[in-house]
Amino acid sequence: MVVRCNWNYPRKMDAAAPEALELSETVEATPELLERSQWLNLPTKRSRWRAARKTKRRWLRVKLPTSVVVTLVGIGLTAWLFPAFTRQWDDRQKVAELKASLVADMALTTGRALADAQSADATGRALAAVRAPASSRVSRPQPIPGPAKDWFGASLQIRGRLLAYFGHAAVERWELITKFVTATMRAAYPSSNIPLLDAKLDSPRLESAYAAWAFGSVDEFDDLQRAILSEEDQVAASLRGMHVSGYSTRWRDVVHDLLPF
């Protein structure tokens, strides 16, 4: 029996040892030589490490189909983007309803208060024409009438909603309207102790219209009413372009929803 042996194989099983040159020769087989040849063919630590590394590389080189990758990326983007855009769509609908409701309440409340004031003013002036002179009567303050109470309650509710959703800028413009509506109610009910309100903003047009009615004739009330309602229309128009606090309606809100930090 003839065995081909590599006599220059490293004697020490050192992974750092250089590869030996293959110098082979043909010799006659003996039991010792066969045993040595089988021992030389056993796997070493280095060979086992190389085999494991090749197996690992094969797993890393596994490629997913392009369709699967595109599907996974699409699912991830949808799960990330869809909630933010859905919330903005819902919030825009809610904001539109909120603004419409608030503007309608402002118009209804102001119109009702002005109508009550006009009726009370016409009645009061008619009664004053047939009453005795003021010097012969004892003036006693009367409680706040019901229409004025309703006006105060509704205007305060509107003020609170404006402050919560739109901030101080909208509140200041509404306070200008409440100032002249309250003054109109006070002039229409002269015997009641309706308090006067103050506002940070001024309006020469409203001042002029109020003075013409309060110190003039009842016919000037229509001009005052048109001036107040015109100012209220301007407030309503400004509210339509304002951002509502707590709702996602702008692009920066979408970015904040996508990157909440």
C-alpha cells in the first residue's frame, strides 16, 4: 500500500504559523505511517474557524427579492406617515366647525343684545316724553335687566373660548365689541346699574356712532348697530385665518407629529 504524505505540515497546531509548502513523496505504507496520515488530515482550530466564517458569510449574502423590500419599506412609511396626516385631516374639519360655531354665536349674541337695547331705548324715550321732569322724581337704581344679564353671560363664554383657542389678540378685538354693546345696553336702561367695560383697543368709528346715538336721536341707532356689526365681521374674518391652539392644521404640526421631540 502506498500513501502520499506531506512531511512539511506544521508540527504545532498554531493558527498564526505560516502555510507550509507541499513537498510530497511516495513511501511504503506502515501502521505508524497510516496513523500519522490520519492524524494529519484531522481538522484544526483554524480550519474550523474558516469553515464557520464561510457559513456566516453565506447567511449574510442572502438577498431578499426587490418586491419584498419595497413592500416592507412601504408598510413602514405608511405606519409612520399615515397617523400624522390622518390627524391633520380630522383636526382641520374640527377647526372649521369650531370657527363656524364661534362666529355664529358671536353674531347671534351681539344681534340679540342690540335688538333688546333698541327696543328698550325706544320704550324709555317714549316714556320720558310723558313723565314729570327729572327734578321732581327720585331716581333709584334698578337691578340689571334680564337681557343685559344674558348678554354678559354669553359674552363671557365667547371670551373664554377665544382665549382658549386663539389667544389674547382675538380676546382684545372681542373686548372692543363688548365695550360698545355694554355701553349701548347701559344707555338703553339708564335706571339700571349696568357696569361699564374697558378695552385696550379703540375705534373712532364706534366712538362717533355711539355719541351720535346716545346724545342724539333714536334714529341714529341704525348707524351704531351697523358700525358694531361691521367690527364684528372683521373679528370673524380674522378668526378664519388664525391658528387654533391644540389642533394640527399647519405643516409644522405635521413635522411635530412625525418627530415629537
